[in-house]
Amino acid sequence: MPEPRGPVSEWVVARLASYRPSALPRPPDTPSTLDDEAIALWTLHELSYQGFEDATELAESDPDVSRTRFRLEATLESRLRERWVRVAPTPAEVPEALEQLAAQDAGPSLADHVRRHADADQVLEMLRQRSIYQLKEADPTTWVVPRLPTRAKAALMELQFDEYGNGNPNRLHAHLFARGLDAVGLCADYGAYVDGALPETLELNNALSMFGLNRRLRGAAMGHLAAFEMSSSIPARKIAQGLDRLGLAGPMSAYYDEHVEADAVHEITAAHAICGTLAEDEPDQAAEIMFGAFTCLDLEGRMAGALLDSWRSAA
Amino acid sequence: MSENDIPHADVVLQPHGPMLIRGAATVQDEDGVVHPVERPVVAVCRCGKSSRLPWCDSTHKLIPRG
């Protein structure tokens, strides 16, 4: 499990490590730092992915653990909703509203920096931050499948099938990323770099897990997917160019290369066949789709900004 | 109810975007070169500006719509 960053994550790690009901004090319920709450929630969400060797599997359904997760999720969700610049398109307008949102995104771009200016250390740091999500790429979205109406469900499965390598484990995207990490000399073990994860990286991951785990947030999960795919193809090409410039061509470059063509398809599927039909079938999800899309772009921008700032101040 | 009650085409011309082709094994480009298809749905460039011809690389999004 990760190193705790404050009282909440200390409680979480201690609770998960020693499963004996009532053996530990009640969880702290006063607000802590963003960093502490982010690593605590990340740790709790991981119980639903790969778990931890040093955490009991029973903890996933422990009432105190669940209560802590829900409290941290509520805090995160209200923060995300406060940031949201609300738009409420009609269901028919959803695909175009998504396209506009992605096209107007003016957040800082890691891809532009990597393409032209980044040094190798900066690229490796970006890959370590990215590894927190990319080693479970597509997984949080898969939780949403059973909650969707027929058309959106079929379209999401078609997209996810591609994410998971179309049945070929060698082409599974998370596995391609792991091979890329290995090739550039980084550790490809799941969660290996979580102790160095920025609060912004954790917040981005936690939002995605929260959207995936809660049926209520299915629209936000699909909006997030659409925005992610719509802001992937062109940046992936720039990152592949940057990797080549730095002599890091090979499997990591191939990973980004794969996303240029894959996401040119996925962004259309996500905006039209998934989000468009979901909004038509469940009109109250139109605004939620936009909330998820905004959140994706906003959190990606915050993470990029945090990394770029750290490099600027180090220079 | 017909056999296919939900409209679902194998080839879709995306407005201001590529041509999506579902279930193709190969695509032949303008020079007669045959490219294998490795995914269930592939996007074929229609703007001509892609760096991955014959595939779409989303470059069309950077072209102002006339």
C-alpha cells in the first residue's frame, strides 16, 4: 500500500492491513489536506481493482471503510461540481457540445511540451504520473457497461474491445503501456509510482474511479470517456514525435502511435454512438455527460499545469 | 419487428470527419497498396491531410470548416 500522507490515509492503510472488526479507532471524519484525502481515496478505490498484497480482501465491504470512501467521494464530487462551467445541451445537441468543449479546451498541453522541448527526465516523470492510470487503462469505464441502455452498451463494448486488444493480450493497451515503461527503463509494476503521484494525478484517477463505481454517475463516466478520446489522437502523435526526438522510440512510442489511429475512431464512437444515444434514451443524462467531459479536460489540464510548473521552477 | 430494429450501418460517413468501416480485413489505398486492418472499426481519412493515410489521425479537426 502507499505511504500515508496524513491522518486519513494513515487510518486507511492501518485499517486495510489488519482486518479485525472494531480493532481500530473510528476513521477520522474531519477534513484533512487534499493530498491526504486523495491518496486515501485512491487506496480505497484500488480495493475494487487489483487490491494490495498487504491489504485484506475483506476490507472492500467493511462498513467503516465504505463510509470513509463515500465521505471522501462526496467531498471530491462537490469540488468537481463547483468547478464545472455548466452547460445543458438538449440530448440531440450532446455530440456537438462535446466536440465544442474539446475544441475550445485551452488548458496547458503536455503533448506540445513533450513534442518540442521536454528533456528525457521530464518525459520519464510524465510517464510515471501517467502510469497510475495507464496501467489500468479502460478499466474504470468497463464498470459502466451493465448500466447503459442497449445502443450505448453495444457501442461501449465495441470501443472497450479495442482497448483490451480485440482478444489479443499483446495488443491490450495497458499491456502496451507496461511494455513501454519497461523499454524506457521504468518499473512496469502496477501502482509502482503511486508514492510520487501528484495530488492532481490522484484527483484525476479518483474522479475516474468514482464515475465508474457509481451507477448514479454513469453519464459523467461516459462524458469523461468522450472528452478523453477527443483529446487523445492529436496529442498522442505529438508525444510519439517527442519520444522519437529523445531517442525513446520503440515500445513506448508504439503505444502512443497505436492511440493516434485507435482514438480517431474512439472519439467518434464515444461522442455519437455512446454519449449521443445515452442522452437520447435517458435525457436527464445530457447535463451529466457534459459534467464528466468538463471534469476530464479540467483535471487533465490541472495535472499538466502542475507538471509544467514544477519543471519551470526547477529550470 | 424486423431482424434489425436498431439502425446500424457497417460503413458510416462522419460529417466533417472520416469514413468509419466496421469489419473490414483490408483497405486498398489510391496507389493500389493494400493495408491490413487490425481493429474492429477503422477510420479512413476523407480530408486527405492525415499523416497516416489511408487512416484518419484526427487532423481534420484542425482544418477550419468552410
